[in-house]
Amino acid sequence: WRDWVGLAARLILGIGLFYAGAIKIGRLESNVTQVALYQLPIPDWMVTLVGYAQPFVEIAVGLLLIIGLFTRISAALGTIAMVVFIGGIAWAWSQGLQIDCGCFSIGGELPEGAQTKYVQDILRDLGMMACGIWLWVRPASAIALDTWLLAPPAVRHDYSYTDSVDEDDESISGVPTPEMTVPVTDEKATR
């Protein structure tokens, strides 16, 4: 069941990040403006860098999570992103800013009298962060490229050796027992 929880966590965080990046990719200038609306205490060059780089990072990390490749690293990056997003939303809230987070939308300043959704945004990001933490702690999941490409090959045991054997001891390590042997079904091998 844990592998299926891992798959769900990968897809929730991965699809969320991929979608968030995909909707920003065609409007990079708007994303720079959106980052600036947070009025974070960072230099302008960093606002510009984050605004331009964020969609590409979200798409890359999202894709890696969706296909299950480099899951632990991708989950760590996704978790860090959620911590940063939660921090940004909390900052905007603490400063009394009336903005849409721009996470899954165009973003921007809210019209006069419109309600912010900071609590919902933070709760959503906490849920996605929980998915990232799960995957960082337990990166194994169902239907993942990690399993097929990066898992070590099956280890074959060679039982043709014997350890130093005490003739009176029947529970000797290294000597195959009937339960450990595989019956030969190839006719040529039995002749």
C-alpha cells in the first residue's frame, strides 16, 4: 500500500507543480510582476531571476515527479518550493497585501473588497509539502522510472560453495536447503 501512497503523493505534487509552471511559461513578464507584488525584502535582480526561472523549475520538478525519476531529489526540491511559497504567502498576509498568490492563476492585485485566499493557499501548499516529505522519506512508489532504471539488478546467490561445515550441525549457513533450491524444469538440464 505504501507504493500506491507514494504514487499518489508523486502525482499530487508533480501535477500541481507542472500545471503551476505550465500556466506561467507563456507569460514570464507577468510572473516577474507577480513575484514583485509580494514586496519581499530581496533585491530587484532576484525578483527578476525568480520570476523567469520559477516556471521552468516547476515544470522540470513536476515532470520528474510524475514519471518517478530521481524521486527523492525531486521531492526535496518540491518540498523546498512549498516552504518558499508558504513563506511568501505568509509574508503577503502579514504585510496586509491584497493579492492573488498567482500559484495556479494569473495572479495580480485583488479588486477592492475582494477576499484573499491566503488560508486556503497555505493549507493547499501544506498538503503538497506533506506529499513531498512522504516521498523524501520513502521515495519508492508504484509505476516509477526509478524502479526500472535505477534499482540494482537482482542479486543472484551462488549456493555452489560451502562454508566450513560442522557435520553434526544441520543449520549451516551457506549450504542450500530444499526450500532454497529451485526445481529445474528444463529437460535438457535434467539429462
